[in-house]
Amino acid sequence: MESGGAGGAKPPRASSGHTHVAQVMPQSPAARSGLRLGDIAVSVAGEPIASTPALERTMVEDAIGRRLEITVWRSGALVDVIVVPCELSDA
């Protein structure tokens, strides 16, 4: 589900931690949450993303089955999406 983004927000800096969404599988938790190809994930649960591997660890270590807010940069605005990660075999 999407919620309103912050108007007038600045794009993420190249030196800051973030990760590009390069693929969204149909019917996956990411697709159901509203994540889109090309989104730039900048924070998870209010914490900046340190790296793509750190984001992946967050998604599998503590978040399986729990609602997780991900803030992404999309079309010039910050957008919050709620994703509920699941085991790959459950997707």
C-alpha cells in the first residue's frame, strides 16, 4: 500500500546508502506492496539503507511475516510502501 510522499523532497545523494529496485516478480510481496521497477529504496523502518546486502538481510532475518515500511524515491518524491516479506516458497 502506498501512502503520500513528502512534497519537495530531495533525491537521494549518490554517496548515501540506497538500493535500486531492479526486479519485481509478479504476485510477490514486493509487487503486492506497490514497489516498482526503478524505485530507489532509501530506508527501511525509518532507518537508512546501508547497502543492498544489508537490505536483503533485513528482509529475511527479522521481517518474515511482519509488516515493514520501506521508503522509496519515485518520480521526484519519497513514497512509503508497506511490504510483508515471506519465505520464497510462500510467494
